[in-house]
Amino acid sequence: RDLSRKMEAICGRLAPGTGNVARRLSMPTEEFVYVLSGSLLVGLGSDRHFLNPGDTIYFEGYDLTELRCASEDEDAVWISVITPPAF
């Protein structure tokens, strides 16, 4: 990790049946997610988006409420790019 840059890239992985409630960040961020494999549920406010391999989503970090593996038998794997770096 290099928090001196303007963006941060993360590869995420969740096993079937797992997920997390997103914590509010201390600063405004923008985030882009690209799903590599499996299905990923992205909660933004009261909306829920189900993404499959090749799908992307772009959002304000403050809106993120949940990330969850939506696959029954495969890990959800994705690349996330956040600006500015927050982790």
C-alpha cells in the first residue's frame, strides 16, 4: 500500500455465505469495482446491486453499505479502485 498516491487498488475475495457491512470512511471517496469471478452483492444506501463476472459499478464511497458473496458455490473475486486511498 502506498497512501501517498491518488488512488488505491485492492483485490477482494469473499467465500459463499460471507460478507460484511461497510464502515463509513472518514473522508469522501469514489470507488470502482470490476468483478472477476463469482457473484457480488453491492449495497449502496437502500439499493442492492448483483454483479457477475465482467460487470462493473462506480459509486461514492459514502453510499457503500454492504459487500456480500452472492454465489452459492464460488468465491466472489473483484478488483476495487478507490480514490483517494482510504485503507
